[in-house]
Amino acid sequence: MVMCTYNGAEFVAEQVESILAQTHPVQELVVGDDASRDETLAIVRQVIEGYRARGGAAIDLVVLTRDPQQHPQPYGVAGNFARSLEAASGDVVLLSDQDDRWASDRVARSIAAFDQHPDAGLVHGDARLVDAEGASLGVTLFEALGVAPAELDDIDAGRGFEAMLRRNLVTGATAAVRRELIARALPVPDGWIHDEWLAVVAGAVGRTVVLREALIDYRQHGANQIGARKLDWSTRWARLREPRTARNERLLRRARSLVDRLDALGEQLDAGHLRAAREKLAHEEVRAALPASHLRRVVPVAREWRSGRYRRYGLGAQDVLRDVVQPV
């Protein structure tokens, strides 16, 4: 498994302890540290040494560091996970944040799902949101993200790629991947987060599997690199007032990089998935080219709505409203 860290001393011991307490033992722990300035790595080593001293099952600890002299810029979340995944040696690799807590059977449930679905490249699941002290916030990750049952049904039916073209449904802290997927997916292109990129590639070349039960306690403490929270109406309205230019340029870059990668995979994927990715790209090209004038956007947005691409490759009416009202 891989865990990425950065100044995570406050919670990392509890996370590592939960990894070591799995009913299916973890054989390797790769820690990718992005030049922490606290005791994160010392704590990880201390927990592992204590586990070994108690006669725990054999586990290999691999620590990847960043030398600020040689690499002055941080790897960031996606870059740190990418290098850590490359260093992992297992046939199945689970991803971990530094500040969560795993259910004791997370590994066992993930491996069982892979055994049940030999064509799956990625397994992910729900999570219980907890506060800094580990107390439940009374909401699950899927609830906070507004994941609809129909979206999970699409994944169950083998349509995870189509679902991921609309929006990301995978949180890396709950994900497990096969070694073959890592080889196909890396490197992670600019504009993508590692978990959503792994998921969309997995769906393109095979399938993804979703476990609807909580696999982890997903800690929300105010300093999360990404995190999750339920959106209220004020937040939704604020998003509608955000400038659209940078976001649409990023979505266009992402769509282009997806088509490029699927082109490179060639016969390894369904031709229909490549056609869908190209349609997604065409949709984002239209959105990125919308004029600055709100009034002049109405006709091209209406034309795109009639094509059905807002529903197939985005959030439907929500994206229509965003494209009409957002400022440049």
C-alpha cells in the first residue's frame, strides 16, 4: 500500500496503527513524504518498529523523501501519489491518506472485490466523515458529495467510465488498484488528481467496482489537502459567481489528455470509450469557446443542450446554468 505524507505528525500514528491492524495483513508500506518539517517520518518508523517488536506480521517499509535542494518545488498530492505508486511492488495496492483511520477489514474487502471482478482495475468505497477527534459528523462521503444511487448503479453495471466522464466519484483514500492499472495510467497528466485519473483509465480499459459501505473514517480537520464537505446553497451560489475562464481551460486540458492517453492505449480499450472521450472533448471545446457576453452564450448553450452532451458528459442543467451566468 502507499501513503503520502506532509507534516502529518498529529494523526499519522493512528492511521498507521489501523493499517497494521488489518485482518488481511499489509505486506508493504510505501510512504511518500513531500519534505515534512515535523516528526511525521519518525513517528511512522516508531509505530512500525513497535509493531515488529510485538511480533507482528512481516511488513516492508519503503520511505520516499524529497530533497528540497534537488527538488525545490513540492510534488503535490497527485505527484506524490504517482511516484509512490510507481515504487509499490504489490499486485494490489491500496491508497492511504496520512490522517484517516481504516476499518479493520478494508484490505480484505478490497481484495475480495477484485477476486469477484477479475476485469476490475480499481475498487473504491464510501467513508464515514469524522472530526479531528475521530467523532462521527453524521454524514458519509457519498452523501457529502451528493452521489446519487443511479450513479452507483452505473458503476455496478460496468458503466463506470461513462459515470466518470460526467464527474469524479472516486476518493483516493478509499481506493485500491491493480498493478496493471498503475502501469497503464501513469504518469498523471496536468490538471488531473491521481484518484480520478486512475478511475477513468480503469473504466476505459476494464471496469471499476464500488463498495457502498464505509471503508475508512475520513477525517475532516481544517487542514486537509482535499477533504470533503456537504455543499449548502450559499456555497453553490458562490460557485456560480466564480470566474469561468481558468476552470474551463482546465477541463479542456483534461479532456485532451484523456483522448491522447486512450489513443495511446489503442486495442487495450473498447472503441466506444474512445468515441465517448472524443465527444467529451468536443463538448469541452464548445464550453471553453463561449463568448464573454452572457446574452450571446444562450444560443450555443441551447444548441449544446439539445445535443445531449451536457447530460452525457457533465452535470446537465447545473452546468448549463453555470455556463450562462458565470463571469469570464
